[in-house]
Amino acid sequence: MPTSAPSPPRPAPAQEPPPLVPLARVPVHVAIIMDGNGRWARQRGLPRLAGHRAGTENLRRVIRRFGDYGVKFLTLYAFSTENWLRPKREVEGLLRLLRQVIRRELQHLHENGIRLLHIGRLEGLPPRLQQQVREAMDLTKDNERMTLTIAFNYGGRAEIVDAVRRIVAAGIPPEQVDEQVVAAHLYTAGLPDPDLIIRTGGEMRLSNFLLWQGAYAEFYSTPVYWPDFDEDDIDQALLAYSRRKRRFGRLPEDESDYPQPCGDGHR
Ligand code: FPP
């Protein structure tokens, strides 16, 4: 856990973001566990919901920065299937914030070529909110600059359960079920797997986020609380990613005993 000393207030966001740093490699898909809103609020003697509100105010800057780097898919974990267990007041506040964010940001997202998607159990949300989410996805469905996916009422295990149910309901025989079939029945069907999963707030857990899709994602944790996660922190995360050697279960080329590729894979 980060220290409890309040971080000094960060300067107000500049009009012009700092210049991008040169990167050897940019991830196609970044997914973020936005943690630390509660602690951010507590440090300031504010109610937890004030932290969540500050978290929503950080969305624009983060989306813009990743977009400027050319990240094509950004997925944000906003509410888990387990978050219903939080106090009623906080749950209601988070539902209200999602409504407000869509109302406030939709036009801006649309004008900037961003396609909005939702993953999770939409049917578990209040009907008016479901409708609002569907309309937002419909409005932005042809946008191509970036796909912004909001995981709300999302759980990785629930997603796999739902995929199994769909596969069974579709009558697919067991011998035809392979990884492609499973992936095609997840909420994320059609999206590439995340290359980089970032967690703010200092913890080192996946917390039921993209369990299937994150199999080979690079994980990056920063102690910075979500409302403070700014351009500089994004640059650091992307720099760390660009230095990682991704192996996908293979040996790095310079450590292999065999000439690559090694034929039928049984040598
Ligand atoms: C975790 O912080 C954060 C959440 C449960 C909610 C994340 C929500 C937002 C950033 C705002 C809503 C965003 C959208 C898109 C509607 P925490 O409360 O667990 O923080 P703590 O670990 O410091 O207590």
C-alpha cells in the first residue's frame, strides 16, 4: 500500500499536454484497473464518492494521451460484479457517475472518432442506464480512431460462465470447442487481447479483470491513485512496456538452442 501522506496537489492540467516520448513499441490494446479513488479521497478528508468523481474527471486526459500515442483499444474497469457488495450509497453513486459520464462525454467522444463499447452484464443494470449505454454504442459504432470499452458490472469469471452458456445454448458439440470458439463467445469477441494491463493504486492483483484475454498481457502497477494518473504516468507505463521482451511462452530468439522456426515443434 502506498504511504498515507497526502500527495501534494498536482498542478492544474496544462492546456497543451507535454510532448510525447519516443517509444520503440506502442501497445495496440491497453486495459486499466482504475484503483485508488477511495484512498485519494480519504487523504483529502473527502467522502469516497468524491474520489470516484475525481476519477471520472481524469478520463478525458487519459483517453486523449493514449489516443495521441496511437493506442487503438483502451479498456477501463469501472465496476466489477463484486462491487455490488459495497455500501448502497457508493453503488448508487457509481451508477449515477456512469450515467453522468455518458451524458457529459458522449458527444466529445463521438466528435473525436471514438467508438464506445460496454463489456459485462448489461442486463444487471437499471433499465434506463442500459438504454443509455445501448444508444451510446449505437451512435459511435462506425468510429475508427479508437475503441473505448467500459467494463461495468464486469467479472472475468462471470464472462467465462456466460461464454460457456452461450456455447451450450448454440448447440456447439464439445469436440468443436477450442480456444477460438471460447474467445468468440466472450464479451470481447472481435477485440484483440490486451497487450498491457495497468493497475493504479499500487496493488498487484488482476481482481477478476480480463482473465482469459490477459493470458499474455504485460502487467504494470503504479502507486499513483487513479485521479492523479496523468500524462507523465502514462508515458512511464508505455516506456516500461516498450522495454519488455514479450515471449508468449517461447524462448527469446537469442537463447534458443535451435534454429528458428523449429519445424513441427517436437524436436
Ligand atoms: C476503485 O477504487 C475504483 C472503482 C471501484 C471505480 C472506478 C470508477 C471510476 C474511475 C469512475 C467511474 C468511471 C466510469 C467510466 C463511470 P477504490 O474505490 O477501490 O479505491 P480504494 O482502493 O482506494 O478504496
